[in-house]
Amino acid sequence: MSIKKDIFNYFRYNGKSVSSKIIFSALLLLFFIAISYSFE
């Protein structure tokens, strides 16, 4: 759960500019896609 907390902290601190939000959202999406593939 500490990893999830780090992710949310990263988003909170670096989510001020729109471009970093878009980049972070894309990375988070890829992260969840990788997790869903590993569970199959």
C-alpha cells in the first residue's frame, strides 16, 4: 500500500501543471494495464 501512497503523493505534488497530469495519467493507465495482463 505504500507504493499506492507514493503514487498519490506524486500526483498531488506534480499535478499542478496540465502536461504533468496527462503524462502521469498515461503512466498510471499503462501501470494498470500491465497489472491486468499479469493476472491473466
